[in-house]
Amino acid sequence: MAVESELRAMRVAAEQAAWQVDPSDLIGVGHDESHAVRVEVDHSDRVTKLEIAPRWSSMVGDGLAPAVLTAIQAAVEDRRAAWVRRVEERADTPAPNPASGPASTFSGGQLLPTGSGRATATASGLGPQRFEFAPAPDAAGQLEVMQQLVQQLRQTRDELRRYQENLRDQQQQEIVGRSGDHVTVRLTGGQITDVEFSQRWLRQQPGSQVLATETLHACRAAYQAAAERTAEMMAAFPAITALQPSGDPTALLRRLGLLT
């Protein structure tokens, strides 16, 4: 009974902590100083939406690339500030009952025109998806999972130092994403650090919708290259990968049955 009581208390604490720091539905919005560019990023600071005003040339002149980068950085800061506010606001508020709360969802999108007078692009993907989690194991099942995790932790000892070195090297490496010969995006440490437009292409005066779409395509190409590089690196660390199989920071809690 004492073990079950402690497990229930751990589950409540885990649910509270996960709810308090959950960033999954947060977005950040940023503009450049002239408001020629508007960007949205998701909870992982990835660009999901980008708008360029039709009159961007008169607003930023030859500075479209710096304007895009400034808007991205502003969106990232906005998202992070929103997360800090959430953590502070939820610090003294009980987490909602999981039984009555909404299911976790992830929303993708597609390239879309807009009638607002701005060119808009959104990250493509599948439609809204619902994720269902298996029922939490009973006390005996939780103890078995804990024993398995202890064994996995022992196996990670030989991998950990090499993993840290590889991760540090990866964070310093530059990853390039391109959309044809039109737009080049550079990613370092998971963040977009540079945007370049082909000047020859810009002299052809492409429409703002095309500019927005091509820029977003380049961002997505960089994110995809980064994901592939991470997957390749993790293949060399099976114990660490097994310990956190989904890349979800709450995956461990769910395996223990502390989160549903």
C-alpha cells in the first residue's frame, strides 16, 4: 500500500510538472522593424508560417534577407517569452484532470494563399492527429519498468561521454537548406542563423507569395537535413536511444505510468 501511495503521489507530481512546462501549443510571432515580414514559429522554434508584404521592396529595399532573419529571431524570442509566462502562471495552479482535458494533438498545414494582402506560407504536413497512450501499468508493472530502466542506465555509461562529444560537435555544425537556386538557409544549433536570396532571382521581381513559399521550403529543407543528421548520430548510441525512444521529454514518465 505504501508503494502504491508513493507511486500515486509521484504521478500527480509528474502530471503537474509536465503540464506546467508543456510548450506544445505555444507559437511565437515576430516581425522585422518595417513589418514587411511576419513569421510564426512552433514550440520547437521551427518556422511554420512566413508572410511577406506585397510592397516589401519599397519597405526594406535590398534588405529582404536581413528582414526575414530579424523576423525569425523575434518570433523565437516571443515564443520563449510566452513559455516563461506559462511556467510562472501555472506554478501555483493545479493541473487539469487528464480525464476531462483535451487529447494531445499536433496540427500540420499546407501552402495557402491569403486574402489579407500578404503572401503566406505554412509548413506542410499531415492533418490534425490524435495520440492515444496506453493505460498506465499497475504498481508491479511500474516496478518492472523501473528495473528495466536501471539496466538501461547502466548501459548508457559507456556511451555517455562519446554522446556528449558528438552532440557538442553537432551543435556547432552548420546545416544548409535550399529551395532550388533561389533561397539558402543556414541552421546552427537548431536555429536559423542566415538567409540568402539569389540577387539574380530577386531582379526578376518574383511575387511576394512565391518569395514566402520558397523561403519556407528552404527552412524545411534545413530542418529535414538536421533531423537526418541527428538520426544518423543516434544510431551509434543504442542504449541512449532506447532510454528515450521517442525524443519526447515526457516519454520516460509515460513509460513509468506517471503520465497518461
